[in-house]
Amino acid sequence: MRFFGWLFLATLSLVLMVQLRLIDGALTSPDTPWGIVGFELAFTQVRAADMLSVWDSMGVKESALVSLGVDVAFLLVYPFMLRGLVQLLRRDDGSDLQRIGARLAAAVLVCIPLDALENALLWRELVTGASTPLALVAGVAASIKFLLVLLTAAWCVGALVTRLFPRPAHG
């Protein structure tokens, strides 16, 4: 991926992330400090139902639905942005770091179906009520997605550091 293509995806990701944070601001409270992320990681019917109850009492359940709608656009952009960043930072020198980067560039695209599944399950809970099977599967999908994002971001930081501060050649 060329730099300007990546820059477009990075800018679009940032715009969508800011929109999501603004929408999700309505969903945070002392009882729901993590907003929609807490709902993504509820894992049980009890925790999901507690959050839905709080959002009902605050009159912001509609904001959760809007957030999931905007997240559909975001989930189609951020994995490609992360993949593009890995591709920009990667050097084909055969090192373990670079081999891991190649795998992460492919693996991070798994975030798309994971995020879509999670959104569909959370949407259903918002509409029909909390359910342990839905909350559990959404939580597992979200956990794997977040792990892939964190690993890819950590790899990018590591690759950037090795570019900015290369090891001196021994000889």
C-alpha cells in the first residue's frame, strides 16, 4: 500500500473513531464507565442486562444503536488501515519481527468478520434483551478483535522503533 492510500484510511479511521467516541459519550456513566466497550465485553446476561437497564433509565439506548451503525463503517476501514501500516513499516529481511508482521498484516483483517458478528449480536441484545449466549459470543469476538488490534499496534510500534533506532552493525 502506498503512503497516501494509507493516509486516507488513517484519516477516515480517525474521523470515524472520533464520531464513535462522541456517540459513546452518552453511554458512559458511573454504572457504565466503559460505555459500548463495556457492553461488548459484558460476557453474561446479567452484566448486559444491567447496562441495558442503565441506558434505558438514562434514555440513551438509541445512542448504542447509532454507535453500532457507525461502527459498521469503522470496521470496514480500521483493519485495512492497520494492515497498510504494517505493510509500510515492514522490511523483507527475513527476521522474526518481519515474519510476524507479515502474519499480522493478514490476521488483522479477521477483525472485520469478528466486529461484524459482535455488532450483530449486540444489536440483537439491544432490541430483544440481554442473553448469555449472545453476550458470551459477542465478548469472545470482541476480545479476539481487541487482541489482534493491540498485537498489530504493538508490532507497528516495535517496527517503528527499529527503523528510528537501528542497531549498529557489528563487524
